[in-house]
Amino acid sequence: AQTVTQSQPEMSVQEAETVTLSCTYDTSESDYYLFWYKQPPSRQMILVIRQEAYKQQNATENRFSVNFQKAAKSFSLKISDSQLGDAAMYFCAYRSTGANSKLTFGKGITLSVRP
Amino acid sequence: KAGVTQTPRYLIKTRGQQVTLSCSPISGHRSVSWYQQTPGQGLQFLFEYFSETQRNKGNFPGRFSGRQFSNSRSEMNVSTLELGDSALYLCASSYFLGGGSEAFFGQGTRLTVV
């Protein structure tokens, strides 16, 4: 079974600084998708960034980028120029390409941003 | 375009009762999945429906059930409620199954069992 591990329960970053959130996963499959979701206090999960395992190039969305290391099964999220609105819970998630696959989440990490 | 709508937003029930939660997906989306979120267990997959058929199910007791209608709206039902069922229940919709289709989440239903 696939598992997703986020070992840091909390992190803090100074506004305008850069922070990296860590995630590791375990799978025996070769093709899959990895995601970072943001859950602010409003509770609505928002997709931050997605990475397809067969693509070697790391995904980037504005201030958000990932470091995808397939061999190490590592998928970290880097937030540059942190803003107060980035404060939220962040979840790393995995899903295989199969139609009957499910989205598997890590435990999440609470990110606070200091003004 | 309207997002995923979950109703009700908050619910308080008594042990032993049953509850039905509703999820209306984004127009055109045919897949709806449900998740339970608790502080202790995190986000756990309940089930996923596509075109009115259950395609996958998580490790939850049979008290948890769901269904999907022809308009893709979905309901989940929990019978004989237990205190441990208190959680945030999230649903997500997507165009098709699998990781290639982005999942859009609703704001959730906060269920409290007393």
C-alpha cells in the first residue's frame, strides 16, 4: 500500500523568506502523481502544485516549486517570498494513474508566517 | 463556475442516530470522492463514485455508505453514529478517475456526535 509521510508537524517562516516543507512517500508503482494541497482556516482544500512522476522537470507555480527526487521518493515544497496568506496546513498527497486509485494524504504540516 | 458545494456545513447529532451529508460537484464533473478528516487520523479516504458506480472504498465499517445520482450529486450516510465519527467530512469532484484529473474540494461538513 502507498504511504505518504510528513515528519514535521509544524514550521514557521518569516514573511518574505523561503521555506521548504518535506514529504516522502512509498510506492512500488512507476507512474503516479504527487500533490501539495493547502488547507487554510476556512477548511477548503486548495491544490497548490502537482507533479507527474514520469516528468523529470520539477513543477513550478509562481512562488511555489517542488523538488521531486523519484529515486529517493521525496517530494518537497518550496515557498519563496512567503506571505501572511500562506499560513495554513499543507498536505502532501499521492495518487497512482489507475482509475480505481485513491488519493492518499500525509498527516499535514502547519505553517505559520511571522510578520 | 460554481465550486463543490457541501451541505450542511455544520451538524450536531446524538449517538445512535444516522446522518446524511450531501455533495454537489462542479458542473461536468462525474467523479465524487469522500474523505474523513480528524486531528488524530488525518485525512482518510472513504469512497469514490463515478457515473453512479462506487469505484473504490476505504477501510471504514459498513455503517458508512454512499451513493451517486444521475446528475453526479452524491450523498454519504452514516448509521448508528458513534462519538468517534465526529470529524470534518470533505468531498471532492473531478472530471474523471485517477490522478491525472485535478480534484476540487468543498468546504466540508463539520459533524459533531454527542
